[in-house]
Amino acid sequence: MTPAINSAKHAGVAFKIHEYHHDTAVQSYGLEAAEKLGVAAERVFKTLVVKLDSRQLAVGIVPVNCQLGLKQIAKAAGAKKAAMAVPDEVERTTGYVLGGVSPLGQKKRLPTFIDASAQPFSTIFVSAGRRGLEIELSPGDLASLSQGRFAALAHAS
């Protein structure tokens, strides 16, 4: 059980857990998840942490086959600029290791933004809190549990 799974359980939302063997040689965790689970990459989302205006951390959730637009997340958050957060700070703040950062059950709740491309899907996949573990839930439940807002964040890799 991870904090992410506990968060979904306690909220009483419908979800499914999907586990796969994570290959330690793989660097693209999200694309690996899509491939091993046999799911379109557009339905598997990665959780990225940014620093807004060199101060506040925020979470951006985008499809694994896309990149997070730093200008787009800054705009969505009402900030002037955004930069990727330092890995140590990400792990310390969220309580998760890189490649396993979940938008759910983080140590410290951060402002969260979900790419609008998630909305048409009945369910999407995000990390359940460790490499090789994904949680499938509705985009609306993800937004509710993470107190996230939908915004146009992604651009093609």
C-alpha cells in the first residue's frame, strides 16, 4: 500500500491498480508503463514538479508522450515563469522517488494542474507511488483528490 492508493481508498473513488515489472535500465518510466500495460501513451500521465517564480512548487500532470510546457504551467498557476524542480527537493516534498512520483498522497499538497487532454477519457493512469505501479481512475476523481485544475499544459515531445 502506498500513500497514493490509501488516498484513493479513503476518498471512496473507483480505481484499479496495475503492476508491472520495472526494468531498471529504462529511463522513460511513463512510456515503459504504457508499453507494459498495453495502454495508449495518451492515457498514461506523468507527474512532474516545477518551481514557480523560483519559490513555490507545483505539480504538472501530462501525457507520457508529451512534454510539460513551462510557460503554460506558469500561466495556469498565475506565475511569471516555471522551471523543473531539483530532484532532491521533489523527493523530499512529495515523499516519492523520481519515476514513482504520484499526484496523490504527497507529503505536502502542492498546487496541481492536469493537462486538459485527460478530460475526454473515462479513465487515465498515473503513478501509484512507485516505479512499476500505476493507478487507473477517472480524470474527475484525480482532479478532486489532488485539488487539481485542468489546463492546456502539454506539447509534443
